[in-house]
Amino acid sequence: MESVVGRSEFTDKLQSAGDKLVIADFYADWCAPCKMVGPKFAELIKNFPDVVILTINLDDNEELGQDYGIESMPTFVLLKHSEVVATYVGTNMDKLKKVIEQQLNPL
């Protein structure tokens, strides 16, 4: 997991990901659901070693939150080639896992 600060750093990370799936984890330090899901998300992503994980603290990155229409947290935005392919809002890691698997193994 890599923390991102600023639009330009986020853009650089997306470009350097190449063909890999990127998950942008939008959170805030004061967000109780974010704190609850953090360790579960860290455990979940161990199953996906080829996925790039970017964590974005909305208190430090309001402009990125606006760019991606983040209205509640935690929000996970999945991107390929810098394009949004899926978004998951919530704390159910089983549902998030299915969303990730669908993007890694499209029908």
C-alpha cells in the first residue's frame, strides 16, 4: 500500500501501474468505519499481489475526493489504465473481493 498526496502524485502512480489493476482506498483518519475496515482490507489484498493499492486520506486530498465524487467512506475506486472500472463503498470485504475478482477475471 502506498499513501498518495496530491493529484500529480496520484496521476504518476496510475501511469506507472501500467496494465495492473489499481485500487484507490479513500479514507479519513477520523472515520470509524475506515478504522474498522483497515486491517480487514490489508488482509484481503494479500490475496492480490499484482494489484496496486493507493491509500488516499481525504483530509489531505480534498481535490482527489472531488475528482472521483467521493461522498462517503470508505470508498474503493478500481482503475485500469487510469480509467475507473468499478467503485465499491462500504465495509463488506467479501463484496469488495468479488468486485476485485470481476475486474481481474472478466467474463
